[in-house]
Amino acid sequence: MNRSARSLTSLAILLAATFSLSAQTPQQSGTLSIAGHSGQIPLIHIDGKSYVNVESLARLTQGSLSFQTNQIILALPGSPAQSAAKTPTPGFSTGFLKAAIEVMTEIREWRIAIVNAVQTNNPVEEVWVSPFSRATRTKLALASTAIETDADRSAFQLVTNGFNNMQQLSDNYLQRRKNLQFTPTDSLNNDPLDQKILRCAQGLAALAVDNQFKNVPSCH
């Protein structure tokens, strides 16, 4: 910390003393200016000493204040305290992680329903596929509102891609039904899109366990 910063820190510590001074009547006795900062703040003269308002000092220096029990902490620009305060929260926020898991759960149930229909030689029908799509879209919208961190934001795009891939798979089998196209019961075994959806889900699950964002190529 440079000399100017040390002086300001000392001044901030002295400010607490103004709360215990009651014998003297405060009187404004000039203003305080700080080199490199535009603006001025009033000086209050009490018992032969000059004081300033701590909130005004923080605004003038573009610093930040925090309060811990009976302690006031002034973090100046470039100080470790302020840098720490501006550092983005790493990993995923609890709200987003919960919402993203719910999206992937809906996708899993959607896929299982299609797999069961194909493997049992039953048609994939719009009447029961559409509710899966709508429910997943709703969960995805909730996940978007829960974004707080950079990791949340990056992961949300991957989750969205996972949804889009699942929608495409669902549409493919709906179209086969509309075209009265025969669908072998083992057709999903060699379906590249279905394999991609599975790998994406596994990759996203790993991110949730590690609580750290990494790119998942299969989710693109």
C-alpha cells in the first residue's frame, strides 16, 4: 500500500472516534481534497482535530465500506480487500445448479420415454412427446433466471444445447411416425444424435460434481 493509501486508512480508523465525542459541538472548518480524485468533502473540527464523514470519504476515493460488529473497513481502489470483493464467484451458484439438474432430469425422462417406445415397437406420438418438451422448456427458463456466476452463464449454453439436441432427436422420431416409416427396435443403438445426448448428459453431470466449468464438446 502506498503512502497515500496508508494515510487514508489511518484517517478511516480515526473516524470511529467521532461517535464518542459529545463534549464539543462539531463545526465545519473547510474541505478535504485528495490528489487524483475529483471533488471535495467537508471537514468537521472537534476538540482541535479534523474529521470527515466516512461514507463521503469512500465516495470521494471510489472505495467501498464494509461493517463488522463495531468495526468499519474502508477498501481503497486496488487494495486486496476491494479486489477480493470484485472477484467473480467461482463455480456454480446453488440456485443455478439445482435448476440445471432439473432440466437434465426432464431431458433424461424425455429420452427414456422415446427409447422405451422404439424398443417396444410403439409409435412416438405428439400427444405424449409435447408435454416433455414443454416441461423442459419451462425448467430451462427457470435456469436462465438463476444465473449468477460466469460458470453459470457458460454452463447454461451447454444445457440449452443439450435441450436442442433432445428436441431434434424427438422430432426425428415424430417425423418417422408421420411418414409411416418403419423404425427398427434397435435403431437408437446406432443413432449418433442419441449418443451425443448421452455424452453431453455425462459431461454436464461431471461439471456438477466438480463445481467447475469446463467445455463439453458433445454439448455443441
